[in-house]
Amino acid sequence: MTAAASSAVASMPGVDQILGAQLAAFLALLLAASALHKGLRWEHTRAVVHNFAGVPHGAAPVAALIAGLMEGLAAALLFLPAYRVLGALLAASLMTAYLALIARALIAGRRDVDCGCSFGGARHGLGGFEVGRNAVLAAMALFVAASAVHGGPAIAASQVLAAAALLALLGALEQVVGLRPMRKGAVL
């Protein structure tokens, strides 16, 4: 291999780094949207933190603010190649913490509690979808961290557009999961 070819190969990001950058863009948009959602629906967020997470009423605003700030920080770090590993590890920690809270609610038989996990209006009980979603998101974040250990490319505009499309698909999937099946004999 010539020196020029060797240099070109060394400077090209690997497939794992390109996929990692794409997933970083998706996670960054998801976390940024989640942080924004918390701010726009502040009273609802405080109630969720109290009722779902079990944070005392007086401490719920502080806990909600910290969660939103951590989501925003993780989103920002995921966009920066030099800090992507840190952002991905923070994202994985957040998703794992949310997964633990969902599991705790399910174990306690609290399927009807609002976890604040959905951006849409279709609400449904907690179940396998929420567990699977958060497990997959945590795994994605860990993949992003692993792929970025040796550097990675900047996120391209096309990757942001693809991430926005994936985020829209996730939102649509959440809405479909929230639909209740028609019961026999039900009238529209």
C-alpha cells in the first residue's frame, strides 16, 4: 500500500463511526426534543416527576429542571465529535435511569401512571413498548460511545434530516401503540 493510500484510509471514518454519527444525530434530536418538551409542558413535567418518579412534591421542580438540563447537555455533546463519547454515555445513563423507573412502575403494578415518555396525545399504559424503546435507545447510545472512542466525523446536514425522519417515525410508532384496538361490537 502506498503512503498516500494508507493516509487516505487512515483519515476515512469507518462504517461504525458513520453509523455512530447518524445515531448520535438521532439521539441528540430526541434528547433536545425531550428537554424542550419538559420546558413547554412544565406543570405536566413536574407532576410526572412527582407521580411517576416518586420525587417529593417540593423537590419535583428541581429534579425536572436537572433532567431537562442533562438531556440538553447530552444532546449538545452528541453533536460535537470531540465530546461525543461523553454525550453518548450521558444519554445511555439517562435512558437507563428512565428504563429503571419504568421497570419499577411495572413491578409495582402501576401500568396506568404517566411516565411522560411520549410527545403525542395518545396515552396508553406502560408496558413492553416503553421497556423495549428505552433499552434500544440505551444500547444505541452505548454503540455511539464505542464508535466515537477513536474519533468520528462531524454530523452532516443530511444526517440531521435523516435523524429528524427517524424521530418522526418514533413519534408515529408511539401514536400507533397508543391506539386502542376496536372491541367487538364497538361503534365509532
